[in-house]
Amino acid sequence: MPGSPPALSRTPPERHAARAAGSSPSRARHSLPGAFRREDLDAYAQPRVARSLLDLATAVIPYLGLSVAMYFSLRVSYLLVLLLAIPASGFLVRTFILFHDCSHGSLLPWRKANVWLGAFLGLFVYSPFLRWRHDHAIHHATSGDLERRGGGDVRTLTVAEYNALAPRAQLGYRLFRNPLVMFGIGPIAALLIGPRLVAKDARPRMRRSVIWTNVALALVVGALCWAVGPLQFLLVQAPTLMLAGSAGIWLFYVQHQFEDVYWEDTENWSYADAALRGSSYLKLPKVLQFFSGNIGLHHVHHLNARIPNYNLQRAHDDNPVFHSVPTLTLRDGMRSVRLKLYDEEGRRMVTFAQARASAPAPLPAP
């Protein structure tokens, strides 16, 4: 992956409080096997225009076709609309993966073409391309670094940080990590509200990205509401966006929130380890692998983000360095939703119940 990680300092305030009780143990830095170099993946990081166009044809066109069918189905049965929303949401997730590939410059061989196509696909997923690309680059540069959490990742506290919180703050964290909130309200916040807002300290380029995307979306949504009616637009778009948003959040969540996930302090953090030990290989059934654009091969993607989605499987299969990475099944991914906190002593993600069980007993009164 080109470029070096930006120098960020995002240590959560809770971490400073937790450190008052003691420091975390020192850990050894790991690196790639001596016979393997990241440059060995460059051969897979070559987009093929015909293959990329096929990806677009098997994502955007079916999504649009199903969306039109859903509008016509309103005259028949809303149950039929909801049934059609299931495959439509799958194709919208696939469209998002292509948007994601454009942000890494991996879908097309030309930089500007990736930018323009990404901006266009951003209208389907309600996201300003340049701002999203910036935030996602921070995620890649800081994934697995305990000191630089907070950039494009799911908020995760250590056990010590959580215990140092006031009861009201603990409740807020528990609510945030509740599946009903994360996968129910999360899509609304992640797709519809958050991307519409411009930070006060945003650079002009990021500000323009958000504003012009908002303007374009207002025109598109306004035209559709005029053509089919605002209620009809909501009845068709809402279930598709909610299903696709929930699936997208879950995919992102489980790739970095499994039991033996890698977290380190900045001093001991390694980019390669963050990719190979902090990103899972989510082995999905083939149909789900298709809809998710191979994003389950997240360990390959994090080691070299310039590899197009359609080359990830081949890169994994060809290189033994990927054959011992953390592997999750669909069932494992579902179970990982229970994990809420990182235990620095045990070096694993734990549930709230496990964190309570491992808490030291209070000292007896004198």
C-alpha cells in the first residue's frame, strides 16, 4: 500500500484514565515472513478494464432494475416490494464495494477515472467520495493501533477504559454496542446523517465534496419524488438502504472485531501484523461472497489495498503467507457481535460478562 500512515494522535480520554492504574505489558513487534515481501502482491494489483466493467454491470444495472421493479410492485403488494428489497440490497452492497475500490484507486487503471466513477457511485450509497476516501485511508493507516483509534473504525474500548468510565458513560457505550442500535440505527447514521454533515475544521476540498454530493443527492431524490411520489420513494428506498446498510456495517464490524484480533500500542504496532492478524478472512458462501465483492478476504485487502476485489481470492490462494490468518465462518461472524471490549491482559475481545468475571475482587474493608 503506497504512502506512509499519517501521524495521528487519537488516544481516547478513557485510555488516559485507565493508565492511571498501571501500564500495559510490553509486546514484541512482528513482521512478514522473510521470504515474502509486500511487493510480491504487485502482480495482483493490476486492474483489468473489461473485468471492472463486468463488475459494474453486475452491480449497478441489477440494482437499478430491481429498484424499478419495486416501484411497479407497489401496485401489486408491498410484501413483494420487501421480497425484492433483499436482492436489491445485495446488489447495493456490491455497488458499495466498487465505490470502495475506487477510493483505493484499484478498480480502474486511471486515477481520475476512479475519482469520477467513485463520485458517481457515491450517489447510490449516499456518500461523498473524497471525504469517505480520506476517512477510509485513516482506517487503513491506523487499524489495530490502540493509540490511534477513532478514525473510520467502530468505537472499541479496552476493559480498563470501560471500567474507568462513569456509570452513565458505561451505559452510553453499552447502548452504542447493542446490535439493535448498531445495525438498526447505525445505517441511518452511517448513510443518511453522518455523510451530510461538514466538520467545522474540514479542509476546503473535503467541504466541497460533502456539499456537492448533498446538492446532487437533493436533485436526484427530488426528481424521483416528483416522478413517483415521496411516499413511494420512501417505501422503496427505505428497506433496501436499511438491509444494505446493516449488512455493510456487519461486514466491516466482523473483519476487525473477532476474539483473537490484533491490537497494539503505537510503539509495538506493525502494519503487516494489523493486516494479517487484525483483519479476518471471512469465508462466506459463494453467493454472499459475490454480493460482498470478496471483501471477506480482508487480510489480503489490508496488506495491499490496490488489489481489485476480483483478484483478492487469487492472491490469497497463491501466497502461503495468507493461509494461517484468522478465519471466520458466517456463524463465527454472527457470534462475534457479542464481543464488546478488548482485554489487554488476555489479548482478546471479550463480552461484557467475561469482562465482569475477570475483574479483580474488591479489597476487604479494613
